Amino acid sequence: MWAIVPLKSLDDAKKRLATELSAEERRSLMLAMARDVLATLCQVKVLRGILIVSRTPEADALAQTFGTERFAESPTANLPIALTQASDHLTSHLGAAGVMIVPADLPLLDATEITDILRDHECVTVIPDAANIGTNCLICSPPDAIPFVFDGRSFKPHVDAAFARGFTPRVIPGRGFALDIDTVEDLRELLLRGPTTQTGTYLEKSGIASRLQDADNGRSGRPSAATGNGPENGP
């Protein structure tokens, strides 16, 4: 079993946060989340290896830091095609019998939870997002068991594809997989649930956490702790 971690161009990272975070902040946020994901996957001993799928230059540094493989998809490939190319590469060149696709924006992943999920996996395992709309993890044995969708609304298509191919998919919630970072509300939840992650540390050190707290105080009519006129509060 190989983990596949797609990482798109950092210039396009997390555009839904563009009203709150600068382009450089969004780049740094994406890299921090990718480091959290890779660090967790490196602790999962039942994985044969990890493949970063990306053409972004930062992917080389990540692969070197975490000792992973790196695959550059075709320049015009969208995400499903890039994942298919990566999966085919793993099958043809590294003998992969299964793949586990993990997005790079899941900073609360837990190695023990992943290990348990993989040990109970059979053919197709689908872990939806918190709204049961998207797919936050897809595990396939063999790697080409079903076609990859990953268009933001892929949970039902992945389940339907499994049944169409004669597989009964295992659909499970994943605690660490539930929070993918797309909105300011997601950032706030991360600061509550994972302040010691690399992503949480980045939010604190960059001042983003303080900005979010100031915004919260402004909406509630409370003075910000930074003004010295009110009690000091955590993020």
C-alpha cells in the first residue's frame, strides 16, 4: 500500500481564504499543512511508501525532508488525471498493490487511526468530508479499482463507481480526516483542536491567529487583548 499526496501549485493555494490571507500566507499555510500530513504518514508503518504528486518546486524539498518519492504529472493534467498517472506509475515501477489518496490539507491526521483504517481495508474504502460531499481519503486495492473523481463533490461518485465495478465500498467517518482547511471557520477550528500541529504553530507565529481573534472580538463587541483594554484570551 502506497500513500499518494497531491500538492497543486502553491500560487493557487486556498483561494477561498484570499480575503483574509495574503498570497504568501496562503503558500506558507499550504506548506505547513503538507508537512503535517507527510509527518503523520511517515509514522504509519503499514505503508510501503509515500508519493508526492506535484510539479511545484517546493515538492522536491518536501520529498527530501520526509524521504518520500515525488512524481510530476503531465503539465495539462487535472487532479483526477494526475492521480491516475501517479497510481499507474506506482503500479508499473514500484509494484504497488494498493493506493491511499490523502489530500495535503488535513493537518489533524492521526497515525494510529490511519493504521487501523488500513488494517480493516479490503477493496475500496471511502472517507467523506464532514458534509458527506467530497472525499477526504480514498483507498483502492488494486490501485485501479475505480476511477478517481476528486472534483469537490466526489463522495457519492466514488461510492457509485465502486458498486458499478462490483465492489462493496467501505464508507467510514475519519476523525482526523474530517477537517480539511478551506475557510476561516476551518482555521478557527484547527486552532482549537490542533494548536501544536505545524499548521497551528504557523498560524500563531505568523500573526494570523491573532488577527482571527481580533476579528472575533470585534464582532462580539469585546475589546481585543492587544489593546490592553481587556482580558488576554487564547486563540
